[in-house]
Amino acid sequence: MQKQSVIVSGKNGQLGNELAVLAALFPNFHFVFAGHAELDISNSIAVENIFTANQPSWFINAAAYTAVDKAETDQEQAYKVNAEAAGIIASNCRKHKTKLIHISTDYVFDGNGNEPYLESDATNPVNYYGYTKWMGEQLALQNNPDSIIIRTSWVYSRFGNNFVKTMMRLMKERPQLNVVNDQFGSPTWAKDLAETILTIVRRTGEQPTFFKPGIYHYSNEGQISWFDFAAGIRDLMKFGCAVNPIPTSQFPTPAKRPSWSVMSKQKIKQTFEVEVPEWHQSLVKCLADFE
Ligand SMILES: NC(=O)c1ccc[n+]([C@@H]2O[C@H](COP(=O)([O-])OP(=O)(O)OC[C@H]3O[C@@H](n4cnc5c(N)ncnc54)[C@H](OP(=O)(O)O)[C@@H]3O)[C@@H](O)[C@H]2O)c1
């Protein structure tokens, strides 16, 4: 039997890299990994060409414009990549009967809640990046209602740029660091998310009715602040750096952040029978992965 093809965009990002590492464990699928240079997802001709050339069964969109602060001023590019491109990919998925897994963000919420957000809760992004990702969800679902959209949060990995790497670098250089203690969320080890995505792909390959379109939330378990996250990294790495809690008002950024972006993972756990590891347990594994 011919192997199903799986296209992954954004191969040089955190999630793209983790998917590439795990793909080796899925020999029944033919993976095509494309970075920005091979596939600009905002270029509709390039997207059409990759669909025509590969006739993929799956498209995993791990590419995005992720510079949250820069998006406030670089609006045109952020909108093209996060909103329009999601729509372009989704229309091609519909045309070629390709299953789409598109990645979105906790930043679609305004952060005024105090309970883990459900997929059905009202969205109201507070920064331009969040708005473009929310539009991407809308366009993906409009152009291909059979899409799976997974919202994730606070992603880190041994690949790419992220909070864990920044903290490790600064903690080596400085005797103390100030970190905000009034924004709460859940970190996500990109490898855990990659495993969940590929579980959906593999199990759908065994049993097509396993695929259930819709919006899902995925992060690691736990509700912490950036300060808690930084302290966890410091303790595990045994750095001597002092970590001081500060309010967001003392760390102004061009883009506003939601103060609460914890998401409920019940739906993805129940629908796809996946386990969601606790944040600290995954951080331990990721730090071991660095070495
Ligand atoms: N990182 C987080 O904390 C976080 C939080 C919530 C949700 N998410 C979502 O999770 C997904 C994966 O994020 P990530 O952390 O893996 O992101 P990442 O490390 O920033 O990787 C994104 C990749 O997309 C590529 N890209 C940008 N514009 C592109 C274009 N026009 N065409 C093709 N590729 C393009 C980038 O390549 P270049 O660098 O070469 O442009 C980069 O390799 C994204 O949908 C993101 O919005 C991330």
C-alpha cells in the first residue's frame, strides 16, 4: 500500500523541528518537511504547487509569524502569514481532500477569565498577533470546515528561540533577574505537542473515524506565572541567579499580554485519548534533551 504523505510547513521552527525528530518513528507515512525557504505559506502559488506535487493526505501547519511584539508594527506581514496563509492552506486542503492540522494560540483570549478556557469560550485578542491568529482560525474553518485547530501556549523546545533558552542564557550572565508574576498560563514542551499531533495522524491512519475536526486546546498541565517558570528553570539547572517577582507594569512590552491564558485540555484528552504531561515533568525532560 502506498504511504500517506504528510506535509509539515515551518520545519525550522520549534514545533517543526520536534515533528521532524519524531517523524522517524512513523515509518508508515511519507513526510515532506518544508521550511520558509522551500515553502512561503503566504504565497498561494507555492502552496498550490506543493499540494499538486505531493497530493498529501495531511498538512500540518507549524509555520507562523510568532514575533508577538514586532507584529504590532509589522501588521501586514503578520496578517499575511497568520491569517491569509491559513486560509490559503485550508482551501487547498479542501480541494485535495487533505486533512489539516493548524496551530493557533492562547492569545486569542483576552485573559480576563480565572478558570481554564474552554474551546467554546468567547475569544477577544488583546494584541495584533492574537488577532491575526484568531483570523487564521476563522479563515481555516471557513475554507475547510473539516480542519483541526490546536491552540497552544508558552511553547519551548531545545530548538529555536524561547523563554527557557533566554532564561538559561541570562541566568548564566547575571546575578539576578526580574520576571513577571501576574501573567498566568501553562508552558508547552513542543515535543509533547508534536507527539499529540502525530498520534492523531497515526490513529486516523488506522481508523479514519478517529479524525474529529474542530478546535482543541493543548499545553502541558499546570497553572503558573512566568516567575514560577523561571524559578523552575533556575532550580533544575542549579543556577545561583536570584529571580525576583515583578508586576507586568514594571515590564512594559509593545504588545499587551493576557494576564490569564490557562486552557482546559479536557476536550483533546477525551477526543483523541492523549495524555497531557504536567509542565514540570516536561521541563525536566526538555532540559535533559538540551544536554
Ligand atoms: N512560541 C510560542 O510560545 C507559541 C505560543 C502559542 C502558539 N504558538 C503557535 O505554535 C505554532 C508553532 O510555533 P513555534 O514556536 O514552533 O514557532 P517558531 O519557532 O517561531 O517557528 C515558526 C516558523 O515559521 C516560519 N515562517 C514564518 N513565516 C513563514 C512563511 N511566510 N512561510 C513559511 N514559514 C514561515 C519561520 O521561519 P523564519 O524564521 O525563517 O521566518 C519559523 O521557522 C505557531 O502556529 C505559533 O503561532 C506558539
